[in-house]
Amino acid sequence: MTNRGRGAVQTGVNAASPPLSAPVASRSGFAEIVAGQLGAVYAYVVYLTGDRSAAEDIAAETFEKAFRTWRRFDPRRGSPRTWLCAIARGLALDWLRAEARRRRREETYVRNLELVGELGDRLPGPLEEALRELSPGEREVIALRVLLDLDGPSAARVLGISQTACSTRLSRALKRLEERIGDE
């Protein structure tokens, strides 16, 4: 028999149980939120980064992180859009900081490359020209994956990015290289 008076113990309740008045976020509700907020979050990240490709990746990462932490979403603290934009902002700022580090690394690489000399003693003329037109980051991923024959995980570790980002960067770089070379 359970005492129902003041200070009584209730069965089926523990310290980790949310209070009855607290909203419980359902997984099915998350799909509706994604459908309604995807465009807004993407537009916000494009505005922050100025890079549509990065915005796609960051928006996807935002919703992945939101899905993992959905049970902690509390509509009393803000709307889903506010919550998602806060997540996206943090991820975008991380990306911007990483991008600044990457640019500094690439500038150092370019200065060192200029000191060492040109790439072209071993490359056909059109290929050398096309490589020069790529960004230092694109040349770097091609050098690691194609010239040095590193596997994806190893190249990603060297670049300090995820395997997916490394693969995407390589794919885009090779596509740009192919467009530059054309039929030659």
C-alpha cells in the first residue's frame, strides 16, 4: 500500500522522467519540422557562408544533429526554426573557422610552391594549365588522392575534414579539371 499523503513516493516515476507538464518531442513530428524548415535553414546558411555547396553540407549536418538531439527540443524555449537556426549557426561558424585555417594553409602552400618552382616538368601542357586554374584546396585533394595515391580516410585525416567532405571535394575538383581540359 502506497501512502498518498504529503511526501509520498509515487511508483513508475524516477528522477530522469520529465515532468508531466513538459512537452515530449516525437520522432514523427521531426519529419514535419524538416519539411517546413529545410528551405529556411538552407537560405540562412547560404547567407552566412556565401557558399551554396557548403550550405548544403551544413544544412544536412544541422538536421542530422537536430535529429540526434530532438528529444531535448523544448517548444517553450523557442520555435523549431529558432532552434534549428541556432544549430546551423554553430555549425556554420565552425565551418568558417575551418575555412579560414584552410585558406591560410593554402596560401602557405602556394608561397612554398612558388619558391620550389612550377608543377609542369612532368605534366602535359593542358593538364598543367588546368591544374593552375583550380583552387589550392582542389589541387591539394587531387595531389593527395591521385598523385600520392592516399585512400579516402587517410587524405581526409591529412586535410582535417570528414571522409564525405574529402570525397565531395575530390569529385568537384576532378569535374572542374575535366571541364578545363575538355576534349584535349
